Amino acid sequence: MALARCAPPRAAFSSATIQKRARVSSPARRTTVAMAAGSSPETTAPRLDPARATLFVCDVQEKFAPVIHGFDNCVYVASAMLRASELLEFQALVTEQVPDKLGKTVDALQPLLAERKDVLVVGKTKFSMCTEGAAAFLEARETLAPPQALLVGLEAHVCVAQTAFDLLDRGWEVYVLVDGVSSIRVGDRAAALRRMEQSGCALTTSEAALFEMIGDATHAKFRDVSKLVREPRPETPLPSV
């Protein structure tokens, strides 16, 4: 009887599921798979490219303001990245979770959404941002090879994480901006960041992502980006990873 109790549990995923995730996951995960198989990795250090990047702003809404840990940081990073998306000419998807109950995107971001044809705002009930209302937008971006997602918003362990997993399964490279992602409880945020990284997401910051995309101090938008990252941040930062 003791031996029966100590028997290892069955695998959580079937071999078919594991093979599917290996095929569509991020470059970091594909590299690991390739190296384990004894072949050369496809890439060892993917780089952000504004021509392939899309900003995902997840549910930064009024009703969450009093309860999300470091909510002001999420607003700050979403604002900076929305302005950067205009400077560097990449598109953005902004979602609102059950907006009739939880309110619209915060007022501080509304001027950055108005009259922008390259920003799609979608209401949703699904936790993931990969929702029916965004289907055509995502499919259009997936003509890139491969598309890249810059992910900011809340909550880290629910809507942000489920968005990340869906995007990985669709073949996206996912970059989580840790200075702009949070939850009500810091423990949930920490666990979510760890799981997303283990699943193949790259953890980075808004400043690191922006300078990676311009790549050189001679870039035409270097001064504009430098001004963005020098803006005063909320007094209390989110916990480090």
C-alpha cells in the first residue's frame, strides 16, 4: 500500500499537447527544445523590433484603482508605452473587462486612445485579451514573422497571464513589462511572473524595451524616447522580480 501511495502522478499533459507547445512557443523555449534534441537553436537572443511589435494594455480600469497593488505604476507604464507606440509606429490593443460593471479605461489614458486608428479598444468578458472582438486584429498582426507582444496591465495572475499563454500558443514572442503589471496581492503577481517566464515569456521593463527597439543613440526618436523614460515615476515602485 505504501508503494502505491508513493507512485508518481501521471503527466499533466499528453505527449501531443507537449509537442504542440514546443512547436508554437517563444524563441527561448524553442531554443531549449532544439538544444535538448542535439540540434542548433533557432535563435539565442531574440530582439524587440517595432515593425513586429504590438502593445497589449490589459484592463487598466477605474474600478481597479483602489485595490490593485501599485496601480499608479500600471497607469504610468501604459501611458508611456502608448505614447511610444505612436512615436515608433506600432499598434496597440486595449481591453476592458466587463466595462459596464468595472468602468472604462482610466481617464489618464483616454486622451492617448482618442482618434488613433492604430489602437483598438475592446470590451470583453473572457479573461484573456485574445477574445472574439480582437480576432481580426490579432490575425492581421500574425502575418508578421513572428509577431511580438508587449504586455502591460492587470491582474498579473489572471488576465495578463492567460493572455500571455494564449499568445504563446498562437506563436507570438511575449515580453512582459514587469514595471507595469500587477495584482491585488503581491504574492499572486510574483507567482504569475515566475510562471509566465517558465512558460517562455521574456520579463523586461518598459525602459529596457524602448531602448532595445531603437537600438542606437542616432535613432531619429532617441531624444523623444529618452524624455519618456525620464518622466517622474510613481513614488513607490512595484516589487522587483
